[in-house]
Amino acid sequence: MKAMILAAGRGERMRPLTDTVPKPLLEVGGKALIVHHVQRLVAAGITDLVVNHAHLGAMVEQALGDGHRFGARITYSPERPAALGTGGGVLNALPLMGDEPFIVVNGDIWTDYPFGRVQGVPDALAHLVLVENPSHNPAGDFSLSSGRAGTSQEPRFTFSGIGVYWPELFADCGPGAFPLGPLLRAAAARGDVTAELYRGRWFDVGTPLRLMAADRLARGLD
């Protein structure tokens, strides 16, 4: 199974930090966010990786190289002249992903999720890892019932930014920039999305304050 790490976002809420450093290269626990992902994926036996990039993308390639030092094989999917969003970025990289289901991980989260848990083929177009709702997303994104994600039930949980997708999920999508969320919600409403609830450590590192909180946790200070 291959995996894709989404690393093309501008990180507007992280400015001025992201004016000179792409968000996935910000450090938590003395290590870049994206390096945490690469190492955890490799530890789970997932070594064929695709990384998209746009803003300061050359820095991402310089930091990771071809992946050899991590025990991985990294291919890049540059987005020019601007980032294509989470959905458009995956669609743009599909020629690199093959015909089988693949993992996608947001580059701006920090988690101890064991990626080996999602190596099975989902009985749907997508499989999502959900987490308890953080304070910045109290309403959640998806419900969870009998292993299926839904959009209309309660309680609702937050999409972690970790999912497994069949290429067919993107069959009706056209090129260009678009978010992944609406595509997943439409598929969930049709019953085409499975899900699980993860109760381990997870941070959406979307603001400087949350970056500091994740860093303290990673260093064992909280």
C-alpha cells in the first residue's frame, strides 16, 4: 500500500512562521511534522510515499530527499502555479498512486496513530480515522455507526486527516483546486465510507498556540 502526505498548504493561520518555512516542516518534539509521518509510516511497513507541495516546496524536497535515509521511497507531486487544495492535490497525484487503495495523511497534524491499522482494503470507497472533537471543532464532521461514517446522526466526531481512499472516489472530479471534505461527505451520505474512532494522541497543528501545545506534549512536558 502507498501513502500520500499532503504538504502543499500555505498555512495562513501559522503566519509569520510559515512565511519562511512550509507548515509541514515546523517542528514538534524537535522533529518536523512531516518527518514524524514518514517515520511512523515506514515503521508500519509503508515505504512507498508521495508528497505534494506548493508553497516553499523546494524546502520540503530538500528536507526529505528521496526518502532513503528514512527507509522510504519518496516521490513528489508539485502543484504549480498554486496549491490545489486537499482534494485537487490528491487527484493531481493519482497517476503516482496506482490502482489500489492508498493512505492519505494531512501534513499539519501530529499523532501517534499506528498506521498499520489501516492497511486493509476498505469495504467502501473510503475509510476515515475519526477523533474526539477538539475545542476548535466542537460540532464534529461525521457520525459513526456500525463502522460506517454518516453525516446526519449524532454524536459526530472530527475527521483526523487520516484516510484510505480508492482511486474511484475521485472518478467524477475534474482537474483544478477543490477541498476533500465535500467529496467525503457526499460519499458518506451514500453509505460509501467506513470509519473508526481513534482515542490516542492527535493534534491539528493549525495555529501557533496548537503547535506549542503539541510540542509540549511530544516533549513530555504536559
